[in-house]
Amino acid sequence: MKLPAHSFPCPHCSTPLRIRQATHHGRTITCPDCSALIVLEETSGKLVGVVPEPVGLPTHSAVHSPVSFRVLFATLGTVVVAVLIYSLVQFSSATQLTKTETPPDIPPPVSSDSSPPSPEEDSKSPLGEVSVSDRLRKIHQLVHDYSQQNGVYPNGKIFEVDGQPAQFSWIAELMRNQFEDGASLATQRVWNDPVNDAFVRRRLELFQNPKSQYAIGEDRYPTSHFAGVSGIGEDAEKLPPRHPRAGIFSPYRETSLADIIDGTANTIMIVGINSEFGSWARPGNFTLRSFTQEPYLNGPDGIGTGQEDSMLVLMADGSVKTLSKKTSPVIVRRMIAMADGLPLSLETAGDPLTMKEPASMAINPQGQQVAEKDPPIEPLFAPDPPPFDIQDALSQRILSYEIAKPTPLRTLLTEFQELAGVPIDASALKEETLEKQIMLSTKSITLKQLFEQISSNSGIEFKIQPFAIVVLELTPVPDAD
């Protein structure tokens, strides 16, 4: 349709517009429909609307913001200013804390608060820090999972060489299954051998007390602030499992759930330590503690979690309890011993420190077993899942397995470990053996048969142990005379 004189479309939205007077050319108007600015120009005797050319940033008078936008911008500005002021205050506070921080070689001051914190209070750490209780519970979960899979608690005994005591701690045994490179640990060498640096020099935050300043031990390796309880007395590690002074952890014995006859809710599994720090992979007193001298809390044994009048302990059932400085040493010893047969009450006589055999095994002069006056309550447990069966794992059948390109034996062992879910100890292999290039193609075989082919192609031999495959250099066959 032909527009009448002095009529034209909006150059922005094409809405028909009309001007009564033709003398308005050169003026700027606003489209009533889209609110855009239009410059009136005269072309061939007619008015037309054109888009105005930009002449720089619009001035405040040219921009008309709705009231709600102005309120929003003002609010945002206030928030930004408040955030900047808060950040400056926090930076100032952090700077002041850095200036007054206790030097790393001086023990941190002990809190003067005489009321022992409960595990619930301990879990409410400032600034979102992970609490001691949280870390202890997570450690228990790892230990529990390990014991369910292997039938015993970790103790480092798996790393024995030729009958000699373990060269690694129970923590190293536990964490070996948590690291992707755990199979590379040279278990036939000592924990601080340079070949094991990649494994033992990593920091385990889970095993460190967030309140402690000592991240490095006396041996200059990342340390643990928690230790497994080995029992009562300096000889606790070497006691048999059912001895009335024996605790859960020891490289000389394998402890199972059945050995904790006092009940997991009544037996301490792990405590905090506040002196004699050493590598978390190191066996001995650095990762194990025995209760040898009173006072047990913050005493000569170096046991405590940073509180002056109490300490947090991890029980074998996964709960975290607070022991007060006023707790009877006899009760503490009963909580340490896992098979003394005594209740956690002073109404019943008996002290694990002086007992020769568990209370439940006491015999009267007539040769009859004496019934306990107050036997410990045995907790009810759900049926345990079946322990890890390596033969069952290796009997699984796969459809095909192919290594089309030459691949180092090291890589194949890692892949097989992930495929079968079976730990592989390759610490006895030479470096040139691990770098040997292998190609392989097979179909419809079991995992055990697959490993036999890998061994055959790489010139190695292996032994299937209860909880791992130990890979060895091939023993040469002597020539027949």
C-alpha cells in the first residue's frame, strides 16, 4: 500500500509513521512502537526516517533507565562495595595470623579449655576444615573394607621377606590398594629405599591431624598423626592374638574379627600421636603405639589428639569416642586389650596388665572353668561377605584380548591388575624385564590362562599367593650332565 505524504516506515521496526508538518526534517523523534530514535530527513520532497549515526557514548540525559533497573544497579553496587571491604578485612586478619604463627620447630600451644570436646563438637571445625573424627571414621572404612576382602586386618605382614619382620607399615599395606601405582612398590626392599620414593613421599592428608603442625617426621618423610594400637606393655607387638594385653595391630600376628572377643564397640583400634613422628610407610613405633606408661593421655607414650584434658580414639566398630584425662587407667587398658574378657566397669575386678590369661579362660583349683560375673556383651554382626578368593577371580573367562603393537611388560601387568582386580607384586623384576616389548592375541580363555601367556611371552614366572600374584625372574634350568 502506498504511504500518504509525510508518512514513512520506522527504520527499526517498519511501523508506519505519519508527520503532519513537512518542516520537521532534521529533528529526532522516538518511535511510539519500539521506542527507538529516528532522525527525520527530506528526500525528493518527502520526509523519511533514518537511523541516527552514533556520535559517541550516550549521556546520562539520553539514557532513560526504568526505576527498577536503577534500584537493581544501586543494590549491586552496595553488595560489591561490601564484598571488597570484607575481603580487605580477611586479608588483614590472615596477614596478622601469618606474622604470629608458631614456628614449625616449636610445639603448638595447648588449649586451656578444660572441657573435653565431644566427637560432635570436634566435627564442627572452623572454615570448613575436616575434623579428626571425620578422618578417623574414613580410616576405619578403609580398614573395614580391607578386612572384609582379606579376612584379616592390615599389619604389614604381607611384606615379609624370608621370614624377616615386615619392611613396611600397616598403613602402607592399606594404601597400596588405594594407589593406582601400588603394584610398583618394591616390597622386597625397605620402605625408604630410593626406588620406593614415589610411593612413600606422598602426603596422606587422611592420616594427618588437621590441628597438628608436623607434616614431616623426624626421618624427613611425610608423617602420620595416627597409629594402630598394638596393646599394653613394651612387648605388646609380639604377644599372641588371645593374650589379655594384645591389641589389634602387630606385624607379628594376623588379627581377624573373631579375635576381638571383647567386642568391637569396646576395643580401641587407632589413637592419635603427638610425638615421635615418622613416615606413614615406616613400621614400628611411628605407625604403631603400645600403652606402656601412665599417664596415657599426653604422656610418655606420645598419645593424644591435641586436647589438653581428653583425646579422641577410634573404636573397632567405627565409632569415635572421647577419653577424659580422668578416665581410670584400668578402664583404658581394658579398652586397649581386645581379648581380656573384662567389661568396661570397675565393679568387676581384673586388670589386663597383671593377667596371665583372659578372664573368660580362668580356671578354679578344681579344674573347672569359672564363669564370668559380668561377661562382655557380644555385638550382633551381619554375616560377613565371603573373603577375597584369588583363584575365583582368575577363573573368570574373557572373550578376547589383543595387544597389536609392542607394549612394555610393565604396562601389561598394570592392565591385567585392573582387569582382574588382583594385586601384582612385580618388585623382583629387573628394569629391563619390565621394559620388554610384548605382543599378544588370544580368545576365549580364563584370566589365569591369559597371565600364563603373558608370562610365557615375556620370559618370567609367577606364584599365586592368597592375596596377590608375585612375579619373578625366570629361574634358569641347569644343563643336564
